[in-house]
Amino acid sequence: MSNSICDDEFPWCTRKAKAGEFYKLRIDDLSPTQFAAGRAEVLVKAGRYRTKYKKDPQRLHDYLRIRPVPIIVREDKFYLVDHHHLVRALYEGLHSELKKDICVYVEVLQNWSSLTRVHFWKAMFERNWVYLFDNAGGGPQQPEQLPKHIKDLTWDPYRSLALIVRDRHGYLKNDAPFSEFKWANFFRTRIMPENDLLAGKRTFDEFAFKVEKDGNLILSDDGKEIIDECMFLAASAEARGLPGYRGR
């Protein structure tokens, strides 16, 4: 196995890739299908991946081997339709060391090279394979405005908040499309920016937590107060109907 993390077990993905088959791709060749990510989740994963790689690159390889990234192929584009946080975390954690050699295993869901641009994005939208809302919940935006590279995803502080609430069992992990973004938007309309301003900072990301190099997340006192409020909201009747809702 080379330093690229991926070995020769699978071929490189090309425009002729077939649906249902597995390949490998450099992160630089993946096209995101969402605008934003949660900084908390990315930094936690980045710390863990960095630690795995430094201890033994094979451990990270084995981890990625059973977590292929689902993609859609259209001509020379390879659209990432899930695991954006995993891929961004790999970039954050290993880019300085591996540069362009960072790669992942991929599973081709469809090769839609025959579709026109309009029909392609219509099919992507119908299957919940694209999320066209930005880091402030605004949208839908135009697909042409999507980031060109995983490093260009912007941070949505409420997506960080939603992840922390889920990790504290405020709601259940589930397979509903864009589940964490739905929870982020729920909190966005109820946890008002005044909390940020009172703490002397601009966003939840900046004052509510820090992530150590090994991926350990530590909440600040202000962050704990907000998470306590969110835990209450997540169990309330207002949240009924959201994916993973637990109730009290």
C-alpha cells in the first residue's frame, strides 16, 4: 500500500465507470453536492483520521475500505452524494502530509453521462442526492454555484450544533436524507444569534467548543448552556416529525 491510503485493489474511476462497481478516486477529483458542512464534525473526524494514519496507515486504509463514498458519474465529473464530512475531514487531517495523494474508495451509484444538464440535476434532486441550501439555510441555490472542491465547503454553525446534540442522544442517528441539516434548520429558528453576541463572538463554532488534535471535542461553559437548551428543544413537541425524534 502506498502513502495515498488506497492500494491497487481497485482501479481508478473513469468516465466509463459502471453502476454498482467499486473504484478509487483522488479527493481532488470529487465534486461536492452541498454547500456547507459542520466544522465540529469535520474537526473531530480529522483528528481521528490523523491519529489513525500516524499510528498505522493500514488502520486508516481498512477504515476507508469498508466505507466507500457513493458517487454519480457524468462525463468527466464525479459527484459526491454522501460522506462530505468524511472526505473534508480527510482533507483537513492529511492534506499537509499527502497533498494530491489523498484518495478514497468509491461506489458508483449511477453513470449518467447520457443525461443532459437539466435532466441530470432533476434526477439528482428527485433522489435527494443534492442539497442546494447554503451555510445560512438560504436557498435553493443554483447547482452551478456548488463548490468545486471539498475544501470550499463553508461552515454552518448550526450543523455543528445539530451534530453535538445528536452525539448526546438528543435525537437518534438515522438514514433520512439530510437529517442533520433538518435539525440544524430547526435550531436555527429557535436558538437566536443573541446567544453568540452575548458571548462576544460571531458564531456558535467560535465560542462553544474546541477540538483537540486527537479529535476530542470540549464544550465551553457557554456552549454547554446552548446545548442544554437544544436538548430541551429536541425533546419537545415542536421537534416531533423530525428524523430521529425521541421525545422525552
